[in-house]
Amino acid sequence: MYSVLDVPDGGYMNSFKLALLGATFLATAGAVTGANAADVYSRGNSIKDTGPVDYMPAITWAGFYFGANIGALDDGDDAFTAGGLHAGYNWQRSDHLVLGIEGDVNFVDADNVDYLSSIRGRIGYAAGPTLFYATGGVAFISLDDGFDSETFTGYTIGGGIEHKLRENVSIGLEALYYNFEDDSDVDGLDATTVRARLTYHFTDPRGEALK
């Protein structure tokens, strides 16, 4: 019988400190790259100095991407640090609708959790450099009681926001709810995670939109 996520003494404070460190890192990255953001979406100094400005297509979210994330996971009793990697692909319509698929794997600082992962669909609205989206799909958790490990399947739903600091770099904030209560061997495991994301996009700004 597996119990709800266990963590050693002092784990809550360690989780809070690591999550705060991750948020500070992403905020610093935003400050460093944000100064150049205007150069990404405009060209030249003025029409008078440079002549007619070449046509620039709208900012696109289409294409492959990968990145890292860090945040906190709360099971209702305790909070834990969770961090990992994510990757996916987006299709973008000309009417700002963005459809995508994403997979992620995250590691939790709880003694009995090997990993937490998911495969999710995404649907969002692109307002220029900012993307608002909802997401949901199948989730997996691997638990280890010290003698053996088992993987359980459940679901996850949530949403988030991403903002492009430059053409190929975005930061974001995402919240996901996980539920594994359908598995009788798991003692009522459900949890919520809030995490900061840093993502690199393999984006072709002149690529065709999804029809």
C-alpha cells in the first residue's frame, strides 16, 4: 500500500526555497532578454533613416519547442519541489487559435516518488507575443515504497500563460491538477502543481498557418 507523498523533516522549507530560487532564475532571465525584445518584433530606426520597412509576418507559436520548468506540488497536506523538462509541437491558425500536444516529465523531492509525467493536448489563444491556453490529458506517477516501484495512470487538467521575450524564447506560468484516485492501490492521491517555465522554440516566423 502506497501512502500519499512522503517527505523528510524540513522538506517543506526546502521545497519553498528551491521553488523561490527557480522563480528568481526565470525572472532574471526575463530581465536580461527583455531589453532586446523590441528588436525582435521591429526593424530599423525609422522609415526616414532606413527607407520602407520590410513586411514582417505576425508572431507565430507554430513549431517544435522544448524547455525546463520548476515549481511546487501540493497534495493537500504538504508541499514539495517539482522540476523537470517539457517538449511539444504547436499548430497555429490565422485566427489566433493555437492547437498543440505536449509531454513532460518531472521529479519530486518526495522519498516515495520516482517521477510524475503527462501527455496532454493544448488549445490556446495567441495575442501577439502572449499565449493563453488550457490543457489536459493522461498522467503517470511512479511510486517506490523501498521494496518495489509501480507506475499508476490518471489524468491531469489545467492551464497557463506564456510570453515570448524574443522570437525563440518564452517564459510562462502553468497550473495543473493531477488525480490518480481510480487506482485502488494509491491512497487517495491527487495533487496540484504550479510551475514556472522557460522554453526555446524552433519557430519559423514565415511558416504557413494551420488552415
